[in-house]
Amino acid sequence: MANLKDIQRKIKSVQNTGKITKAMKLVSTAKLKKTQELANQSKEYANKINEVLANISENMARFQLSGFGFDERLFSSAHEPKTVDIIFITADKGLCGGFNTHTIKRVKALHQKYTEEGKTVRIRGIGRKGLDNLRFNKISVLEGSIGVSSAPSYEKAKEIIEKAFADFTNGITDKIVIVYNGFKNMISQDLKTIQLLPVSLENFQGNECKSMIATEPDDAREMLSSLMKKYIEFTLFYSLIDSLAAEHASRVQAMDAANKNAKEMVSSLTIQYNKARQESITTELTEIISGMEALK
């Protein structure tokens, strides 16, 4: 009977786990819908910025940026970078399949690649899971932020990217790369590696341009400075939203798979319990019959 009690305890434990995974799936599904709505709204703003950058690309020759004090390093990658900043985004929590693992692997691969090329690599991390993994593997992290990836805000994104942007404009770093898992669909994510700075204008060429940028030096300098600041801040902000949507989608899939596994395990344990119970009953009947035969 002790064996039957053990099986019953396992069945109850797995059923309770199944209830938890089902609840987590429902919560992540609700959060995913809200995050997707925010991502769609943010994408419209991002498209407008890209439209203006496309305009810059088409009129680059007329701007002569260095002629009126604008930093050409923001748009030029002619020189081989010596110092690279990698900004990665992972989740603060687990139970979301390979969501964090894929991003961490990409960061490690880039770190190894740049190091082997003789470049200095500095890592700025967002998300507890990525930070803990890199620190455990003795990979130096310049700066870490926890609680941002789970609740993105423009202010937090601005605060993080301002430091990296200042280092770039001051010549401390030569390149900034963002690595994160973006939302593709409910089944899969899109692992992205974005070169934030220097801006590659080729990425924006071919976009429809509905307005022309002022060509007066003072107007152009002020507009470009403001635009670049907004573009860099919003790129990180949108990356955080995109990553959060992918995290929720990955967790929905992981919890759905866990819930199915729990049901299958309960079914298997139930069969095991019934067999053990039948064996126990058969043994008892055999002992009773044997006892009655001995009394004759």
C-alpha cells in the first residue's frame, strides 16, 4: 500500500504543477496581447524616424556634415573599430524555453569573435538571466540593469543608452551593437543583432520619403542632433518592447508544453497506480484463498 500512496502523492504533485503552468500560460497570453499593441504603436513612430533617415541618406552629399560641426562618426564606419560596446537584452525570469539561452550564446560568440580580432569588448547587460550567466562564466560586464526588460519604459531606455552614446561621441568606443530575441510569431523568435552606431544609412535607403530636410546648416545641425538622439533612444526602447513580446510568446509555448507533459505524466501515473492496485488486490485475494484452503 505504501507504493500506492507514493504514486498518489506523485499524481497530486504533478496535477498541482499542471495548474501552475496553465495559470502562467494564461497570464503570459494576456501580457503578450498588451505588449503587441504597444509594439505596433511604437513601430509607427520608428517608421517615421527611418523615413527621415532615408531622406538623409539620399541627400548626404548636400549636407557636408563635418562642414558645420556634426560628428561624421555617427554615420561613418570607414575605420576599423577598436572598442565595441555590446548591449544585450534577456529576461529577469526563466521558464521561457530557450529565449534567454539563444541571446546569451550570441553575446558569447560576438565577445569571442571581437576578442580574437584584437578588439576591446565592453558588455552592458539588461536582464537578470543574462547577467548571472555571464558573471558565472567569468565574462566581465561593464554595467547591468535588472527590472528593465520586464517593465520597459522610455525613461529607463534613455538612461541606459545615454551612457553608451556619450562614450561613443567622446571617442571611448567605436561601435555599439544591440543583441536580443525579437518577436516573430507565437511559435518562434527572431534573434537580432543590430548595429546601433555608427548608423548604416544603407539600411534606410529605398524607404519612401514624404518630406525634405532643411538644408540650412543651423537647421540641419539641430535637426540631425535631435533626430540621432531620438533614433538611438527609441531603438533601444523598441528593442525592449520587442524582446518582452518575444519573452511572453516563448513563455506561453513553454508553459503549454509543460502543461501537456503534466497531463501525460498524470495519465501514465494513473495507469501505473491502477496496475499496482490490481496487483495488490490480486495478492490479497490469493492470500485469502490460500488461507481458506489451509483451513480445510
